Amino acid sequence: MIMPAAGSGQRFGSQSNKLFAILDGKPLWQHTVDRFQHRGDVRQIVLAVSEEDESTFREQIAAISSAAPIHLVRGGATRSESVGAALDAVKKFAAESTVANASAQTLVAIHDAARPLVRQADLDRVFAKAAETGAAILAAPVSGTLKRTTGNGSETVDRRNAFVALTPQVFAIDVICQAYARDRGRLATDDAQLVERTSHPVLLVPGSADNLKITFPEDLRIAEAILNECRS
Ligand code: CTP
Ligand code: MG
């Protein structure tokens, strides 16, 4: 699986990458890795990191144990570039898949390092659907009323078919490689956009809203609260 971790966390506003912020006693990124590393279907974890953060990641990785091996690659200036770099590494693992299932189809799961709370049941479902269809992502139904600006005001968007894209986004290796080969460098805020452009359908798998992306400092407090609740 691929974990883009090469951002700088500008909106979080700390001096170092938000992924090093401590959540429940350990760095945020380690929680994310822990959600995947024990799964029998995750063979490799490829972490895309920035030049600046590489030595810190190396030190922290050396201090933990992970059932699935963790590889580091150099990320890029945008999230898509970081995923593209990790995908090159995944291709090199070629015959060995990053995620494999019973039918031996190789799947690549891409998950933001900044989403430490993804649930195992959601992973089970999105992996299974991706194995069936070649492209499936977790997505949360929009709960509020959705608006869009118009020339002189706003209008309401029908929310019945509206979802917020989450991660992981899981693809057959050929599907995601083809999408990146076609559209690499295009600005995309998620990977499914690139697959949609190849006209391969992307299935939305409803996922828990707990799977928040740590973006602002208050998100870390919400994540602490969710972890505490899970323990009680
Ligand atoms: N990411 C990446 N390479 C980039 C930018 C982002 O690998 N050039 C990763 C981040 O590390 C994060 C995920 O993509 O795990 C989602 O990005 P986001 O939440 O936007 O994180 P940052 O880009 O670090 O935060 P900000 O946009 O506030 O600077
Ligand atoms: Mg960003």
C-alpha cells in the first residue's frame, strides 16, 4: 500500500510536519501505519516523505516494529507527485503485490498518512469491493445542506448523490498505473479523479465519518476524543 506523507502540514501550523504530532502517546503517522501493518492482506507499505522529514521518519521507523515492511520514497511538491513516486516503487515490487487477496489480483491501496482512525471493517469492505471491480474508494455521505455559488447568490445542490471522498482508495495495479501514466502531473486532490478520467468506474463504498483527515490543530483533539471513546 501507498501512504503519501510528504506534505508540510501548513494548515496545521506546527513547526514540524503534522504527521509527527503526538496522538495518544505516539506520532500520528504511526497510528495510520498500525491500522494496516497487521492485516494479512497488506504486503508492503510505501511511505512517500519529503527530503526534510526523511531522517526523522527513518529514526522513528527504526524504533518500531511493523509486520509489513515499510519502504521510504522521496515525495514531490504535490500529493499526486508523491503518490506517483510511490507507485514507481510499487511497480518495482511488481510480481510481489502490495495488497493481495485470494484471487491473487494485485491491489494498490492509497491512504493519507494524515487519516489515523480508519476502521478495520471499512478496510475490509473497500478492499473486497476493489477486488471485485478494480476501483473502490471510501466515501462519506454529505450530512449538511450543500450549496453552490451562482452569479448573484447561491443554489442548493441535491445531496442525495453527494459524497465526500475519503481514503483508502483502492485499485487494481493496472488501473492505477494506467491512470497515472496518462495524467501524471495533473493537479488532483485524490487518486480516484485520475481513474475517473480513464473512464474506469470508481465504486463509492460508504465509510465512517470517524476517518477524519488531521488538517487543523482541533482535528487532533477530536481524534484524541474518538480514541478515548473506543477504549471506554
Ligand atoms: N502529501 C504528500 N505530498 C505532498 C502533499 C501532501 O504526500 N506534496 C500528503 C500529506 O502528507 C498527507 C496527505 O497527502 O498525508 C493529505 O494531504 P494534506 O492533508 O493536505 O496534508 P499537507 O499537504 O501536509 O497539509 P497542508 O495542505 O495543510 O499543507
Ligand atoms: Mg495539502
